[in-house]
Amino acid sequence: MAPNDALKHMWETGDWSDLTIIAGGRHFKVHKSVVCHGSPVIKAACSRDWEEARTGIINLPESASVIEELLATLYDVSSPYMERESGIMDAYENLSFRIAADKYHVGRLLVRTESDFIESIRDGAWSENTMLLIDLGIQIYDLDCSAVTFQQSLIALLWATTLNLKYVLLEQAAWNKLVACTLYHHDLMRFMSTCAGNLEDKEKMGNFRCGRSAKKIAPIVDEDSE
């Protein structure tokens, strides 16, 4: 049996499982040799004198779909969420995946979800959903970004906000929420000034540094490429 086929079999059947991860009411029968190799955070939970190490059970606060995506990445198998079309609600889901990838230090998922998130931001029909766009932006700016670069994600967000600003201004509640988020509002004004109305100027957008991510910029690393 080829290595990938063996991993797929272990993932689908739970055969030889020696660890259970519980999230959102679902029980995932997994293997320490796989998940500890792919996530130093899970490895730490299994290696130290913690309850998780003694019981072989780890309870995680994320939703079942987020943890399924993370684990599927570690087992190198597809998940129900990998083949979906990009759009508004996918932007929220991709952000959840991206946050989990950073939290559990899964580089492969981090790289992929960064790309997926940007695509869903650019493809979203935000002109009719300005409040969802602003809420998404506030959620990102409220994150503790000290350990991960959200630079490209924030630029995509600011691009979409600028593109749909006239619709945001027409919805007073959305505009008020944007202004109330100081970092978001400040970055938006700087971004608009930098681009000078040309949202296709990739060089200017590439040189732009958001206030949030400019505090500390850490590279996104795919462990498989090291």
C-alpha cells in the first residue's frame, strides 16, 4: 500500500487510532504519528504531563468543520470544504480555517487558506452585502496578529472595501461600524490614497503595509517546502 493510500485508509477508518480529538460534538479517531508530526501544538498536548496525554482525548474549541479541514490536511486527503466555490460565506469559513492553521502551526493549511481567503474576498458579491464585508473586516482587525502575517488578506479586504465603498456609504450602519474600527478605517484611507483610484496597480498595492500587520511581519511557512 502506497504511503498516501495508507494515510487515507487510516483517516477514513480510524484503524490503529491512538488519539481522539473532539470538536463540535464530533469525535475524530486519529494517530499521534500523523497529527503530532504535522502540528507542534498537538504534539505538545500529547507529550507533556497534561490530561490530554493521560487520557488520549483532546477537546478543541473550534467547529467540527474547521478541525476536519485541519486534520484532512495533516493526512493529505481531500475534505468537503476544499472543492467549494468561493464567495461571501466562504470568506468567513476560509478565515476560520486560516486562524486554526496559525493556532495549531499547520503551515500547509496556512498557505492554502491564505490564497482561498483572498480569492473569496475578490469573488464576493459585496455590493449587496456591505454589512457582511465590514463585519468580516472588523473580525480580522480584532485578531491578535502578532504571530502571523495577515498582510495580503488585509490588502484584499481593503481592495474590496474600496471597490464597494459607495455601497457602504449608502448603508449608514455599515459605514458607522467601519469608522468605529479605528485601524480598519485608518488603513482604508491610507490604502485609497496610495492607490489613487487605480485598484489594478499591483505594484502600489504590493508596497502597501497595513497598520495591523506592519507591527510585526512573520513569513508564512509551508513546512513541506523546507
